[in-house]
Amino acid sequence: GQNIDQPTEMTATEGAIVQINCTYQTSGFNGLFWYQQHAGEAPTFLSYNVLDGLEEKGRFSSFLSRSKGYSYLLLKELQMKDSASYLCAVIDSNYQLIWGAGTKLIIKP
Amino acid sequence: NAGVTQTPKFRVLKTGQSMTLLCAQDMNHEYMYWYRQDPGMGLRLIHYSVGEGTTAKGEVPDGYNVSRLKKQNFLLGLESAAPSQTSVYFCASTRTSGSADTQYFGPGTRLTVL
């Protein structure tokens, strides 16, 4: 079966750095997304990786290793508004999106 | 641009009742999707459409029907609601189904079936 694993919940301190991991086992791979979802709101796009390596976008970076079936989202200079769930999603060989359950990130002052 | 809108935002149904959820997008996107989101689970695809007049089943289609009579609208119907359909429903759209195409989500509909 297809599976995406993310930690259920993480806690970090304002101003710090946090890394949210995502491991996947899917039938094929055509790219990986990270979305942010604030409580009670819709998911919004953060990043997309299809090749190995690091993609940097401001305070957020996303890394992919296709050989290891692994990605992480790195958030720097954490702000209270970064408190949200972070969803990892993989595009499989049929170009269907497979979603992880999400990681709830709690930021403390 | 309103993006993707959904109506209603909240709804409470009794078991056996029917309802239709409406999704509208003003971005001229070809592809539209209906998901449900339950606690502790990832988004699960119910049905999707690759263009006006087309629909296809997703991962969890049972108990739902859809229609895409106009390109900008995608309707999700529950013919006989069951408590297991209590969930948050999200509609999304993409310009194409290309690998790098971002999904744009509506604000969600929170449905409770008693």
C-alpha cells in the first residue's frame, strides 16, 4: 500500500528552527508538496520538490531525497503565526496526490 | 478573484437526509477535486473532474455523487447521509493535472450528520 509518515505533533520556541520530517512509500514518484494549514482553514501551498536537494524560499526550506523516500520542511526564525499543521503530499505514478496526516506545530513564546 | 469558494460553510443533517455542496472557482481551472478531512488522517479524495462534463472516482467515493455541468462549478451530493460522513469537506482546483501544479483549496464545509 501507499504510505506517508509524519510526526503527529511537534513543539518549538519562537525564534528557533524546526525540522518536520516526511517519509513516503508510494507506487512511483512524480513530486512532493508541502502545504500549511491553519486551524479551521484550508491548506495553502508552501513548496514543491521533484529533484533531490534543497529548495529555499525565505524562512522556509524543503529538502528531498528520492533514494531514501524522505523529505523535510525546515522553518527558521519561528513566529507565532507559524503555529499550524504542515501537510506532506506525494504525487504517485498515476499522478494522484497521496496526503500525509499532517504535523501539528505548536510554537511557544 | 475570489479563488475557490464553497457553500455552505456549516451544515447539520439527520441520518438519511440529502444535501448538495457547491464549489465554484473563477480561475478557469480545468481540474477540480472533492476531499474529506478527518482527524488523524490525511486528505482523502472523494471524486474529481478533469474538465466540464467529466467526473471520476477517487479513493473514497461510496455514498457520494458529483456533477460538473459547468467548468467553474463542481457539486458534491450526499443522497442519504450517514454519521460516518461527518467530516470537513474541501474542494480544490488546479489548472492542469501536471506534477507541479498547485492545488487551490476552498475554505471548507463542516458537515455533521446526527
